[in-house]
Amino acid sequence: MSDAKAQSEAASEGPVRTCVICRKRGPKAGLTRHVIVQTGGHGESAAQSALAADPRAVMPGRGFYLCRDAACGAKFHKFSGWRKHFHGGSAR
């Protein structure tokens, strides 16, 4: 299959996203989106952050996508790559 044909078929499937764990690309509808949310108290020192699932893909903020592979799901709780993208307080 030619590259142009593959790109054409991928474009017809809609947006393509990459799993943050295995780096496989796939249609956006086939991956689960997670975003950074603030949890805890008030102020920069008391605020904590975490990743939360966004199944409807409507929450504001940078999305991190996870494929449906069980191995990726098991590794996702250790994923800390989102911290370098967090700019809303202390993420340590």
C-alpha cells in the first residue's frame, strides 16, 4: 500500500492519537483521554494534581491518551510524563 493511500485511509478514520505508554498510534475514538486535575486544598503549596479520565473528551487542558491494551493500563499508574506539561502549581 502506498504512503498516500495509507494517509488517505487514516484521514478518513478521523483524528489519530498516540498512547503515552506504548507509543502506538490509533484513531482517537479507540483511546481513552486523561487530563490533569487539581485536587486538595487552596494555594500553590496545598494544591495537588492527578490525572483523571475524560471519557467524553470535553475537559479543558492537555490530553494524554491511553490505548486499551491491558499492559499499558497496568503501567499507566506509574506514568509521570504529564508532570513536565503541568504549569498550574506544584506537581512534585
